[in-house]
Amino acid sequence: MKALTRGAPSRLLPCVLLLAALTGCGSSAAGSAPPPAAPTSAPVPTPATSTSWDIDPSFNATDLAWIELAIPMDEQLLQVLRIAEKQATSPATKKFASELAAGHRTELAQFVELRTRSRLPVRNPHKGHDMPGMMTEPEVATLAKTTGPAFDPLFEKNLKEHLDQSIVLAKSITTEGSDPAAKKLAASIITTRAGQLKQLSGL
């Protein structure tokens, strides 16, 4: 695992995370599996979808992996935010959830537009998988059943994980992505998420 020691470039970890998104990720039923071994030169292979669909050449493998991961991440978070709008005990948390939902709906539409232009198939290759920054289906169900004072800290913990992970992935696009619109969206997400994390810490 020398590729991830102190001598490795800091941009390697996001590439490995996106590589995991391309080649498959751990099932939530399997528990926490060890992370995939990092390749020595961190190449990002062409996703299998490009051999079956006419992918727009403006997008490279990193762009495509990000789009396919970011869409279910945002879709799930919108579901979680709807729960928070109803069940959060703090008015400030409810208001924050509503603001985040509006922003994420706009962001999701941008990702869907990128997917359409890239000519990726409409699918969710991560359904049922346990991905960083995403709650498993049982965890979402548990959150939906949680009420009272226990709800807000549980929601905020999972929200922070989503925001942190989306920054990690977006940073990999700014350095390793190819499509200009994808890179622009990634840069915007980094800035937006930083502000959202600051707001979250103040709740």
C-alpha cells in the first residue's frame, strides 16, 4: 500500500474512490469490506459503459464515475432532507434542511443534464451499495423512525458525511476531470459545500 503513504500525491485518494465507483462498491449487506488496493500509478480506466454506449468524448472516466455516483448521492440526500423538514426538533435545522433541499434540487438537475449530454445510460449502478457519503437503506429507515431530541444529531452527523465526501469527489474532478462543464460544477460544489459545512457547525 505504498501508494497511499506519505510519499504519494494527495490527489491519489479521490482517484481511488472514483475508481471504486467505476469497478463496483461494497454491498451494504456485506458490512465494511477493506478498501481496494491503490494502483501504483493511479490510472483511471475507461468505464465499462463506454464500450456499450456512444459516450461523448468530452467526458473522461473520472467525469463519468462522478456523475454516476453524484446523482444517487443527491437523490438520497433529498429524501433525507424531506425527513428532516418534518422531524427535526430545531427550527434552525428545519430551515437549513429546506435551504439545502432547494440547492440540491438545482444541483441534481445539473448532474442529470451532464448525464444526458455524456450519453451515459439512465441507471443507478450503486443501488444497495454502502458508499462513503451515502446512508444505507436501513440507515435511512432508522432515521425516518427517529423522533424527538435524538433526531437532530443523527441527521446532522449523516449530513456532514455527505457534505465532506462530496467535496472530496468534486476536488478529484477539478484536477482529473475533462469536461469543462463538469469541472465548473465541481468547483462550484466545493465552494458551496464549504459554506454549508460552516452553517451546519453553527446549528
